[in-house]
Amino acid sequence: MSTADTPKILVVDDAPVVRLYHRQILEQAGYAVAEAENGMVALEMATRETFDLCIVDVNMPVMDGYAFLHSLRAAAGINAIPALMISTEAAAPDRTRAMEAGANGYLVKPVPRESLCGYAAAMLGRTLP
């Protein structure tokens, strides 16, 4: 876990309003949160900082969520970080593609507070706040 046993979550989404929404929910649940606007920025951050969970959008400029997860899973030292993909893409093939890219879970936007907190807690081995 990150410093002082407060898990640190990286929220990766190109939409500022979505990042803010996820940040507010996760911080209220007791997590430390950092943000990245695309997969390239997130990958650079993950190589410099310690994160306990990544919450990743699919459709982003520069590097999309699938490419980010492929790169994360191929990177030594950070490849075991759990990743939850969150997207507007709701079809079964989208979920399959996310899992094949390395996601540990998949949710469809908009994600209710309870679902986001529940998945985050489960992936971090914590009880719900």
C-alpha cells in the first residue's frame, strides 16, 4: 500500500468532469487520488509514483485505455497494479477486450458511487467505508 496505509488510486480519463466525479467519490471513501488525462501521462506517472489501483477510461487521445493496460502489464515493477476499466462501451466484446488487455474489472459509465467504492475496496482488499 501507499504511504500511511492510505491506498493511492490513479484515475485516467480525458474528461475533467469524470476525473473530478471519481476523485470526489474515492477521496470521500478515504483514498488518495491522482489524475491523468490519457494513458501516456498515466504510464509516465506509474513509473515515477506508487499506485495501488488504476481506474482507466477506454477512449482517450494520445494513448487509449487498452494501449495503457497493455503497456502497464508489460512494464517491470508496475505490471501487478490492479486496474479497473470504466467506459461508456457496454457491449460484451468491449468487456472481453478490456480483460484481454489486462483489466481486473470492467464497469459501464455512469458508475454509481456504491459500485465504484465496492470495486475499489475489493481490488484493494479492503472493507467498504
